[in-house]
Amino acid sequence: MTARDKRTSLGAIFILIGVLFLLDNLGFLPWEIPYYFFTWQMVLVLIGVYQFLSGNARGGLFFIALGLIFWLPEYFNVRFKDYWPVVLIAVGVGFLIDKRKN
């Protein structure tokens, strides 16, 4: 994917999201957009999804995981001290994925 294609697809995504939010604010959608889409954690997840779909799997998974790590304690009865070993597992998987590419 060329840089121009990436900019075009990113621009289209922003336009689509903006139109959906505008229609929701004006009451034209038959459903409501859940409030958790308006959080900074979701921005990290969306950046990760975009990176992943652009071919940067490692960076994409990093941003998705980071967004979910900060998102989970707000919506579930989970504390970071309970699941911090997941960070070690993710680092280990990152090393293995990097090793397989060589």
C-alpha cells in the first residue's frame, strides 16, 4: 500500500466516523453509539487496528493491547496487578514473532 493510498483510506475512515457521530448527535440514527467509543483508550485501539490493517502487525497489536490494558479496569472488575504478567507474555510473543521473520 502506497503512502497516498494510506492517506486516502485514513481520510475516508475519519469522514465515515465523523458522519456517524454527526448523525448520532442529530438523532438521525435508529440506534445510539455506545459511550465507550468516545474514550482515549478506543483511540489507541483504532490506531492499532489501522496499523494492523496497513501491514504493521507488531505495531498494531501493540496499540490494541495497550488500549485494552487501560480499558479493562474501567469496565470490568480487573486490576492491573492481577494481569500484569500478560505484558511479559506479550513481550515474549513479540520476540518470537520477530525471530520467525529472520
